Amino acid sequence: MGVKDLEDLKKLSMLRSQIDGISVEKIMTTEFPSVGSDSTIANALSVMRDTRYQDLPVVDNGTYVGVVSYYSILRKKSVTLDAKVKNLIRNIQTATAEMEITKIAEMFITSNCRQIPILNGKKIIGVVRRNQIIDIVRDIKALKEIKVWEIMTNPVEAVKVHDLMDDALEIMIRENIRTLPVVDGMDRVTGVVGMREIILNNWKKENKTIGDLQKSVRSQITVESIATTSAKTVEWDADVYEAVGIMVENGFSTLPVTESGGLVGVITEYDIVELISACRERDMLFVQISGLEEDEKDYTDAIYADIEAMVAKVSKIYKPESLNIHVTRYNEVGGNPKYSITARMFINGTGLMMKEVGYDLTKTMSDLIKKLEAAVIDMKESKVSFRNRRK
């Protein structure tokens, strides 16, 4: 039974009220690491390694300035490690102690970070970490009505045991993800590797630039040597309640999903937070597009026109709750980038995941949106089993 059915039975409202009945002050962390805007990148990396925080609040004289993230640092390969943090500050959404949990869940989806700063005026008084959101929903029985395959990420990127750490890092940066399953030659899960392991093994004081930071370990460290090998898995037809329990009890941010022993997807903290965000009452579809460069934002009108046309059609079948699109540029030769665009639409209790690659941004985006529309139609016409739903 998916979210649509829960809504029909008026259980979605109960789920939302149970979540929003918990105060932000009850779950937020008041002790957290931070750096100043004049701190060096090297210092920020050291703090990240020591505390395992991948996103650090930037605070000057008690005033919140923004966030510096490990992911953002890695993307700036030419930046020297003695450069100032203020050159890489991200301005993400912030929350207050009076805000609803479902609203904060929506912020996690918008900002794609692991913690949201809680402010009182301009002063940061705490942070809410993504795993704290997961922790509060573990006892909500309504999650038993939703199956893992309905919200998991599929298809899934993975690395082999003998791949290099640099291979894993390249996939993480390209796909805008932070954890990857590790599989053997028979596609059986042997562990997971994430940004946490990258941070612990990718930092040497003799490095001068971010590029050096990556090159220093290239061809030296294998995924197998740094991966967490105690990873558990969950079957594709288990319920989300069971999956969340495994994640909370073991401190996992990503849980590989299997069918008959083979990897078929992952369920992540992001997937759970997206489900919580979908519970939020809205009059309009929540749309988030990330990764566009400044010179590409002129195309947004055309992109939104395609999205509106698609939503108008599929809403006659099922009403979409949210749509998240991420654009990645790579293989830029002669000023002509190649685009890899991923989209995830939450509809009828199911997370539809699509990907399209091409050299023309608007055409690639349009083709991707057409794929989403076709997938929704397929949901209605066939209501197929998990095997046939896989792309």
C-alpha cells in the first residue's frame, strides 16, 4: 500500500501530524563543529575528518554566515588548501525552532546537505542532522504500509571490490551522491563506501591543492580496503518500517536492497526524508532543479514549460508530490559540455528514477521528462511487479 492509498484512508494526515507533533528543539543538536570564514580549507578538512561532519556551519563572531561542504571543496580542484573558507561558502536554507519537521525535510531535499542550521535571528543555536529525522520516524507504524521498492533509488550506481577509491569518488561527484554499495564479481553486496571513508583516507598535509588531494591516492587505495564490510541489506519487498529500523540501529545512511542475493537498488536517508517531505500539505507540485550554471539558467522557462505540460497529463492518472532534477556537466571539449541529467519524481507512493544523457541541455531535459511521463502511464496500465518496474 503506497502513499496514495494512505491518503485515501486518511492515514497520510495522521502520519504528517505524528511527525509534525515533534518539536525541532527536541531533536536538534546544540553542540556541533564550525569554522570561521577566514579559516583555511585545510583547517576545514581537518575538522571534517576529526568530527565526521561533511557540512560545517561557517560562523563569524556568533553570526551564522553559511555552510562549507566537503562535496563543494572537492569540485574546486584548482583551489589551494591555504585558501579561505569564505571563497566556498554555500547559502543553504535555514530553519527556526518553531518550524514543522516536514518543512525541514523539504529543506534537506532542496539543499542536498546532511544538516540544516537552526537560527534564532542571525545566531545559530543548533543543527538538525538528516539521521535525526530518520530516527524520529522509526516508530511510526504507518511506514509498514509502504514497501521498500516503492521509494528506493533504482537503478543504482555501485563499485567493485577491486576498484580504486578514486573511481568511487568520481562517481560520487558525477552523480551527486555520497555513498555507494560495493559488490563482488557476482553482483553480491560486500559492503558500502561513502564520503566518510573518503574523508578519512583522502587527506595528507603535504597536498597543496584539491587536485593534489585526489591525485595523491590515485592507483594506491582500493575500495575494498576502506569500505565498511559489515553492511546489512534489505529485501526489495520488505516494508519501509523494517528498513528504517535497520538503518537506525546500525547508523547506516544507505542500505543496499537485494533480490535473491543480487543488488537491485538502495534505500537511503534521502529517500526517507523525501517520503516525509511528500507528506507536507501543498497546493502545488514541489519542484527542485539543481546543478545549472549561471549561463544555463536562461533555459529554465523552457524546462518548466515541459514540466508543466507533463504534470498536466500525469495528474489525470496520479498526482505527483515532488520532482527533483540534478544536472551534471562533464567531458567538456571545445566549449561543448555533455549533460547527464537525473530526475526523481515522487508519485503515488513510488519514487520514479530516470536518467538521460546528451549534448543539448533543453532536448536532453525534454527527453527525460517524456521518460517520466511514459513511466507514469506504465504504472497505470500494468501495475507490474517489481521486476518489470526496473529500468
